[in-house]
Amino acid sequence: MRRRFIVAVDGPSGSGKSSISKLLANEIGFSYIDTGAMYRAVALKAHEAGINPDDNNGLKKFCSAIKIMTKGGSIFVNGDDVTERIREPFVDPIASEYSSRKVIRDLLVDLQRRLGGHGCIIMEGRDIGTVVFPSADVKFYLDAMDEVRALRRYNELLEKGVKVDYERVLRKIRDRDLKDSTRDYSPLKRSEDAVYIDTSRIGKEEVFEIMLKMVKEKLSNGDPGC
Ligand code: DC
């Protein structure tokens, strides 16, 4: 019996992929893996260690000694719980910068492949359907208009009590999109065989239902033994 089933969910920030992937994983009893959290965690630690993103040798040394562990909804780097800190707004551009470096991508893609090597998972990120698991069982690419994604991020920050300006959030989202989609290694792009869902004008519940239906259909074609 096959014991592996991978759902890849890619898309830019604010497309709704994290919250919907979590719901989906809960609903069908799959493990949920947030690869963005891994890039954030490594970037935060490299930044704190004073390693410049351009210092390839420094990054290599740093990556060879790093231990990343995920447990429940938490993420640890060398035993340090960074779950809360990686969500602070200052980490957004740092994560984007470090995640463009090959040495960091090699480290994390390898870890992600090992985590998804067996079992039934929903893995969410930017390059899951294109690079990490090009043969994933189901692939989704979630997207939304810049303005809508910025508004979601703006509201999220307000809810956390962070005072922000909407125009600034929009500018930052556009900067990050540009960086993530034009970098040399594994840029954000839609896999040709991914199901494209524009979440700009449809609610989370509807997106969830569309994705659930497709995953269930695929699961019914053969028992993955999940
Ligand atoms: O999804 P997020 O905003 O938490 O991701 C943080 C950064 O990591 C973002 O700039 C894109 C990058 N990332 C990536 O390059 N590849 C992934 N698979 C996931 C995230």
C-alpha cells in the first residue's frame, strides 16, 4: 500500500494559502508543513548571527551547523523556539533576502523533501509544486490582487496591535513579490499543472471547499494509506 500523498500549495504572501492549507490539513487529517516559517527562522538566525546575505562562505558554515525542528505549530532553530519572533514585520524583508541564496535553499529543500518523503502532507510555500515536489499528487497555486493581499496583511497587523499605513504595506508586498519572483533560484512561479485559484473575490470557505473537493477526488482514485 502506498503511504505517501502530497498536496502542494504555492502562491504569494496574502493569497490565503496558509490559513486555508491549515484548515484543509485538519479536515483530512494530513500533516501541515509551512515552509515559509523555515525560511523565516533561518533568516532570523543568520541575521542575528551577523552573517551578511552576500557572505556565501559564512552562510555555508552557518547552514552546516544548523538544526531546524518543527513540532506542532512551533519551530525551533538549534533548540531556540523562534515561533513568535519570525512573525514580526521586520523579518519579512530579511526572509525574502536570505531565501534567495542558493545555500539556504539547498538546505531547506533537502529538509522539506525528507519531511515529505513519507506520510500524507500538505506543504505550503513558493516552490513546492515546481521544485520541492514536482510530482506532488495535487498542486494548487493561490493568488489575489496586490491590493487585496495588502489589505489582508494590513488587517492582520492591526489585529496584532501593530500601527501601520496601508500604502506602506502595499509597497512592501510589491517589493517582496518582485524579489521572490525574480530571484535566480526557485523563483515564485506557477507550476503549469497547478490548479490556479484567484482568492480576490471569493471567501475563504469557498476556496477551502474547492480545494477539499479536488483533494478528495484524487484520494478516491486510490488508497494512499494515510
Ligand atoms: O510565506 P512567508 O511570507 O512566510 O515566506 C517568507 C519568505 O520566504 C518569503 O519572502 C518567501 C520565502 N519562501 C520561499 O522562498 N520559498 C518557500 N517555499 C517559502 C517561502
